[in-house]
Amino acid sequence: MGRFVRFASPRNVIVVAEEDQEPTPSQVRIATLFSGISAGTELSYYRGTNPHFGKSWDLDQRVFRPLGEGVGAASLSYPVDGKGQQEVGVVVEVGAEVDGVVPGDVVWGKWGHRSSAVKSADYVRPRRLPAGANPVLGVFSQIGATALNIVLDADIHVGETVAVFGLGVLGQITAQLARLNGADVIAVDPHDSRLKIAEAQGAAHTLNANSGLIGERIHELTGGRGVDVALEVTGSYRALHEAVRSASYSARVVASGFFQGEGAGLALGEEFHHNRIEIKCSQASGVSPQLSYRWNDERLQRTVMDLAVSERLRLEPLVTDVVPVERAAEAFDRLDRSRERVLQSVLRFEEGGK
């Protein structure tokens, strides 16, 4: 008998039993070792703030439709099952027709906060971690891919200065990747503990967002020019506004946070308008059209995993909490209430704790 995590109602997490799925001859069974919790999108499901709860998403026209006038139900309601997109496990069973995958292979991927999953051999084969690699690295495959997508969207060049606003897990990885791409990084966050981690990973400058006048201080650090690219990784409209203020004339701001509600604190008639700032959206469901013939989600994930295994990307220091899946409610509550003390929170399943 397996287990999975359910959001029963806002801020109400329970662990539910389920029957294990049987693999077909072309599939393999994976026993989950670790499952990472997303502090962005997933918390919006946990809190009940995701726009899918209050509106209907029209997939054909790609617009959210308000309820009423023929729209009778929201796209999402509780209970919510199957969330979780940062998993790593060990292959424990292979179908008779499977080749190239054997029991004991450690695999990263996306199958939700559940104790086991059945996947095709074609899915598993390119997602295996090398022997000897720390399995917990696998929980960063998706969020690392999102960070790499941000950096690709930013089109950073060697010698440029980049400001990263928000140093949660996504921001920390984004800052490291921006450095690997040749940039000097200015890291901005309201929590000193996160600033210290960014500094340890090579940020050239760190600024506490609570100190005020961030845009002015960034202009001072860049000789009055402003940054070549500002990366917003917070989901805060005020942070987006400050990112715009920090940018050089005709520069680019990449907005990648998951904004909730209306845009309080964002004044587009100020620096955005007067300095001809480009605001570009980066979102995990797709890559830039200019790159789509070469890059896809699988390549993004494999690139991040290769960088992590080679230690060019340092991800293990970002893991702050590892708890048994039975304490999932505690893990979500702590992440929700203590963001300054928690970076990557990880659920551990039985196989990972022995």
C-alpha cells in the first residue's frame, strides 16, 4: 500500500493511502526516496491563493474567465491531489520488455508527493543519476530547470551586471547560474541568512531589501548606470517595481515570480515608462520561442543535474529541512510561516531514511 500527500482544504495537509499501480511490460516501478516542496506554485495550492481556485482557465484561448455568465465552476477545488514536482527515487521493478534500466538505478523526475510511481522506460532512461551522486540532488531537477530557463530568457552576456531580487531556492539557483553565464551578481533579499548563502556562492554584492533605496544603491554600485538585467524571483509587485528602478536605460527585467492578486506597489508610470524598460515573463511551462528548436524541459533538467553532479552548481547547501512524509503538514506549515529560515524543504520516504 502506498501513500500520497493531499491538500484537503486551505492549509490542511493529510497523508492518504493508495493502491500501488502495477507496471506494464514496458514500464518500471520507482520507490520514492525524496520529494521536494515548491515554495512558489505549490504554496499557492496549499494556501488557496492560486487563481485556478477562483476562476475558470480556458485552455483553448488561454485566458482566465470569471465565474458567472455561463462559467459555473472554477478550474480547481479541494481536495487537491498529485501536487509535487521535484521527486527522486530508486527503481525497484522493471517490466519484461524494458532494457537499459535496472533495479537500483536512482531516477529524478516528476510524479508528485507519493511513495511510488510507475513510469515508462523511455521516461526513466535519460533521468538517471550517476552512481555515487547524492540522491537528494534529484529534488532540484524541476526548480533548477526553471532557474536555467530564467537565465536563458534573460540573455545574459559575459561582463554584464545582474541583480537578482529574491533569494529563495529559485533565486539562489538563478544567481549561481547567472554567475556561470559570466555575470557579476547583486543579490537582494529581506533576510540576512539568505544573503549570506548567496555571498558564499559568489554574489559580488548583497543588499538587504529592508534597508530601502535599493534602486539607488544598485545604481551607485554600477557607477550610476544601473544593471544590465534585473531578475525578479519573488512574486512581489513591490520587488518588481524595485527591479525596474535598478535597471539601466532600455534594459531588461525578467519577471519570473508567481504573482498573486492585483499589482499593488507597481508604478508603471515611473521608471518603467521613462527609461524604456522591457519586462519579460519567464515561466516554467515553455522556453523562449527563439530557443524552442534546441531547448526543452528535459534538456533544461539534464543540464542542471549535470552541473549539480559536477559541483559547478552547489545545491546541497540549499536543503534546510528533511522530514518524514508523515510530517508533511508540519513541513508545509513551517515553510508557510518561517520563510526566512527555510529554503528547500524535502519530504523523506521510508526508503530514503534507512
